[in-house]
Amino acid sequence: MFTVADDIIRTVYNSIAGISTALAGLMSAVAVIGAKMSNNQHKVDQAWDWLKRVWIAWAVINGIGAFIAYVRPLLDGYNTLP
């Protein structure tokens, strides 16, 4: 039962990570184009702030996957009492 749940979680996470990467790339392009085409400094600053938020959100989403993939196996066996 746990192996099936683990497979489902990994499949769902891989889908979310792929979609988030594609959307982060698209939103980055929109933010950069908006910043470069704007003639108002306030809008340019907002576009760069938006770009930072997009990449921070992307890093958090993919950081969860890195934690699951690399740190969780190090903790196997600690969830039982001796």
C-alpha cells in the first residue's frame, strides 16, 4: 500500500514540477517583456518584483521535491521506536 502511495505522490509531484517550470518560464518572459517595453519606472519595478516572486515560488516548489528525493531517504528508519 505504501509503495503505491509513494508512486502516486511521485507522479503527481513530477507533474506539478513540470507544469511549474513551464509556467515559471512563461511568466518570466512576460515579466521581462513588460519591464523592457514599459516607459514608466514604477511599472518596471513592479515587473522585476513579480519576476522575483515567480522564481522564489518555483524554487520553493522544486525545493520540496529535492527534500523528498534526497533528505527523506536519510531519515528512513528513524520513525520506529527501539
